[in-house]
Amino acid sequence: MLVVLLPASAGAFGLDDVARRAQELAASSYEPRPKVPDWLLNLSYDQWRDIRFRPDESLWRDRKSRFEVQLFHLGLFYDRAVRINLVDAKGVRPVEFSPSLFDYGKNKFASQVPQDLGFAGFRIHYPIKTPKYPDEVIVFLGASYFRALGKNEVFGLSARGLAIDTAGPSGEEFPDFREFWLVVPSPGAKEIEIYALLDSPSVAGAYRFVVRPGTETEVDVESRLFLRREVKKLGIAPLTSMYFHGENDLREIVDFRPEVHDSDGLLMQTGTGEWIWRPLDNPRTLHVSSFQIEHPKGFGLMQRDRDFASYQDLEARSELRPSAWVEPKGDWGKGRVELIEIPTKSDIHDNIVAFWVPAELPKPGTPAAFAYSMSWFGDDAKRPPGGRVVGTRRDFGTFEDAHRFVVDFDGGKLAKLPADTVVRGVVSIAGGDDSAELIEQQVVKNPVTGGWRLAFQVRPRHKGPVDVRAFLDAGGEVLTETWSYVVLP
């Protein structure tokens, strides 16, 4: 998408101003920002975590605003300072760093911290649980990462400003937000406006975020991108999460927790209105899935399983991790949603990435713009509005060389259908009979949950991946979203 850069109005600050900065950066050679002193990068996690911003120094606390801002200290993984500015009717002014803003806990190095060190990032607080306490609702920290949550949730998956050449042969490039502008909100404001300048060897960009905290926290995003050089893959609205193991695993993992993940599936809505659900996996080798979609209506990484019994983790509380849904503004045209699943042997690594890849990449010197809204929430019956997959289980079945799938559906009209209703499982295999054989299919009402269970077996005819899809149908009416899975050799 092309954009026209307009001059900012007198006395105002907006996306046009940041876009001009980004365009100037893109017209010159990339210059990485200097790293912080090595001794700060050698801190242990516990040492860095013991450095805490003093709550009484929070920005806007003395203005009786619903919003407050706390800042992060550099060190450990965070090796480059970001500039943070405040914008109000008087203009733009920087937030000055001082070691006195932080409590260094048991650490003994406070006197060694440079007075002009700078900040690693920031977090915004707003009262979403009770009017008396400002909860942490969104964090911008590290590269172009940010994460948010709604009411009664704990932090889980993250978003990024941009993904470049992810899972590509040349290696991934991680752009940075190098400068932020926080628009000072009025005392009664229910939303906050943030601007950010992104930079990397290949791309410079300008971003505008409007954050509306609540039971479902909404983040509107506008971006303008300027390429310095051509890239192989541009990931728009990237989401990053963790999937270690779950109910669809065939490998036996020694873990007291039945499931360990921050997200359990990728949800997509195509331009035709079809909803597609792809359960996540922790593969043995890197696996990249592409879903060709025209005019996408949305995609996101979901945490659907909200039952504590599925996780049994009193510390992580995985059942409270948020889902994140991306909804394009305007027509994104042709492209694909790409899902990248990276093998991991631990739950400390984010190994799931999903983003939109436009079919036509912008050329260097030609501005491009993308706008979208992001929703961070717990459970939501509207995504999708009909029946949904609530469980995917598998084993090697009862036939030689077969894979058996047991897929549970619930929601929509399913619970109201009598057990004697003729519900059909529509199962399709990419490549047809040449790819795999479909055997022993059945659909039954689940008398325990009120939902419906589809069970079938697939026997691959070759050693390559087998793409399988399924949904439930009754009398020609589609009752559910489409379940999608790839049987890997």
C-alpha cells in the first residue's frame, strides 16, 4: 500500500512526524545504536530482575490520570537504550534517565551506573480489575516486542512491530524500536496514544499505537515502512508464542504438567468468511505452514483451553494466558498467513511465530502502510461465532501405518442438536487418494460435554507431509470452523 506523507500541523505531533524521521533513516546507511557497558550485559537474570522502578516515580501519578508509566533498566538481554519522549500541548520533551528512579535491591553496583544510561523500555498501567489499583496492561521491551493482556489474565504471548526473513536461509533480522513518544493523556482518558520509530539494516518504520485497556484490551496499530534494501519475506503483525507439549503429542514427555503452552492454536478468517483452526505442535524439525488467503479478515494465536486441570501449573497459570487476534483495517489483498513451528526441548523458549506475508513486497524507496487492530482477551465465543474445535487428540490407530485423530467440537448450535441428528464429518486430504487413505470415520454426540466428536484414521501413501482438513455438517449447513492439520512423517 502506498502512502502520501503530509506535513504535520503547527504545534501538533503525529505519525507524519515519525514517518519523516523513518524516511530519512531509510535514505541513509544503517547505524546500530551503541551497546551498554559489558558488565551490565553480564548480569544474571536474578540481578537484573532485582532492579525495580520506584512506583512513586511513575509518570503521571501526580496528575491523577488513570494511566501510569514505569520504565525498565538496561542490562542482561537488553543491550541498547531507547529514547522515550513525552508529548503534550507544550511540545515534545525527553524523559531523562537517573539511577535514582530505580531500587537496585541487593545489587551493589548502583553507584557504577552511568547517569546518562537510558532506558530499556516501558510498561503502561491502568485499572482494569479495580478502580483503586493501576494494573500492568501493556509492555514495550526488547527489539520491537510488545505484549498486552485483558482483565483477569497473565502475560503470555508477544507481538512485534515487524518480522524480516523469519525462518529464511539468510537468517532472521530483528528490527528495533529505537525511540518512543508517549502522548500525555487527560485525567479521564480511557485510551493512550504511543508513537514509535523502528530501525534495522533493511527497514525503517513509523508506528502509531492506540491502547484501550479493558476486559478485552484493544490496540490499534498504524505503520509506515521504508525499505533500505530488498527483503525475501516481510512479516506483518507478527505474533510470537510458546508451545512445548499438549494433547495432540505422540511423544512421551516426562512432565507433571499434562500440557505446557502459552497458545494452543492458530485461528484464521479468510476473505470468504471461512474460519480455520490449526492446532499447534512442537515438531521434531522446523516446520513452516502457509495459508494462501485473499483479503484476510483476521488471524491470531489462541489459548482456547481454559481448564486449570489441563495444566496443573500453579506458577505459570497457563489457563490465564491471553489470546491475540489481528484484524486488518482496509484490504490487505493477496498474501498468506505463515505459521512457523520451531522444535524446542524446554518451555523457556518461544518457538511459535505467525504473521501475514503480502504477495507483493514493497520496493526500496517506495513507502508502504499497514493498519490493523489487535485484541488481547481470554475466552471469546464470537471468534468464531459457530462451532469450534475444543480438542485434538491422536495416536497410531488400529490400522497398520495409520494415524488416528479424535477431534472434539463444541459451541454454536452443536449442544442443542439431539443425539440422533445426522451430523456428517467432512474430511478432505490435499492430493486426494494419491496422498493418503481415509479410513474408519465416525461422528457421535458427546454425552458428557454436549458437543460432538469426529474420529477418523488416515494412512499416508508416501513419506511426505499430509494436509488434512475437516468440519461438521448437518443437512448441508456448515456447523463448525474448519480443522486443519499436517501429518508429518
